[in-house]
Amino acid sequence: MEALRPLDALNKARNSKVIVELKNNKRYVGKLVAFDIHINTVLDDAEEYVDGELKRKLGTLFIRGDTITIISPQ
């Protein structure tokens, strides 16, 4: 099996549900639509969670890559 590079792993998760955690401890769950080499990320059907609790539904969301600590496919 060929080793995946970080962007390959993200590409594999495209159009799938992902969890994105930020440096400010917020968590967003949504469908990964797009990203770039800076890991700037676009989610569709995004929901914001704070302390594990759903705070709001946001729809389409752009997240700056330098604020992200974790992106995890669900």
C-alpha cells in the first residue's frame, strides 16, 4: 500500500463528513468541499459545537487553515 501524504488524505475525505477542530477549542462538523495548500477549508452543511454541544448550524463555512489543529474524517 502506498503511503498517503497529508493532502492525499484530505483529498480522500473530500465530499465526506469531517470534524474540524480549531485552536480556540471550537469544533465544526460538515462535508469537506474544498481545501488548498494552506489547508484553508470549505465545509458544507456545517455545524458549530462548543464544549461538545451544538451551538448553531452554519451552512457553507470557510475556515482559515492556520486556525485548524485537527481534521478528522467521520
